[in-house]
Amino acid sequence: MPRKRDKPPAPVGWQAPIALARKVVTLLEEHTDPLSHRRAIFNLIANGPCYGDGDEVKRLSDAEVATIAHALQGYLRGAVRHTIPRASIDLSGVRVHTLRILDGASSFMDGPVLGQAVLALTLTLHLAGFKNLWRCKAPDCPHIFVKTHKQEYCSGKCQRRHYKQTEREADRAEREALRVKRARRAGRK
């Protein structure tokens, strides 16, 4: 059985898919500022499995960044739901080029930034494993995260909050049961 240390290193020029997926999903889900969304889009295009021109992202207005981030968040939500069989978005105008280099190949893309970002996100999540894309278990948390170990919550803060809520509900139920029991005893006397 191959060991973790026997795995070949990640290709030079792009990050390991699971690390990139975690970084991008965190930037898209937990931050609302345009700078974080711009970083997420830039990371997808410049550091993803298909190289794209990251300078295009730097030239986008905040409104364009917000539009692309919203489309990516919608795509993520569609991909994580088990009730929807597929998530789709139009990639018209994106061209992917592959060049043969020595023993391998290198791919790069050009076209509209939205299409490049969605294609890079799809390829990254495919390489990282769509099964690792989860919705936070806390009922009041809408965040999506990339699961890397036995993780059910998007953050420790969410986990503590949910545990405290269930603990308080159990305490309330226990106090109510005790109150009813005392009321019955008082009624028998």
C-alpha cells in the first residue's frame, strides 16, 4: 500500500488542489469584502490547475468582482446540495490551451474572467474531490467549507456555539421535566 510520503509532489506553478480549494472557499464564504473576493478569484486563475492571466483580475472593478464572487458562491452552493443533481454555469468564450513540455503538458486559459474562475474552481474541486465540499452542520450557519479531516463545522467558533446551544436545550428540557415532576408530587399531597 503506498504511503503518504510516496506521493509525487504537486506540479510546480500551482498549489495542491485541497489547499487551494480551502483557501478559495474560505475567502468566498467567510469574507464579504471585495478585496477578499478579488484574492479568491486571483488565486483560482493564477494558481489553479490551468494557468490564467491574474492581471485581468487586478483590473476588474469592485462591482465586477462582486458579480463574479456571487456567481462562484452560487455555483458552490449548487455543488454542495444533495437535492440538486447538478450545478451548471455558462463558460462561453473561455479557451483552454495545452502545450506539450518535455515529459508532460501545461495548460493555460484565456477569455472572460468569470468563465476562467468557474473553470478553475471546477477543476480544483474535481482534483480536491467534490466529496470534500460540505455545508456547516450548525443549523444557523450558511457557510460551505472544504473538509480535510473529521470535520463537521466550518470553524471552531461554529462548533462551540452549536454545542452550547444543544447543551442549553438539554438543560432546559431537564429543568422542565423536573418542574413537571415536582408539580405532580405537589398535586398528590
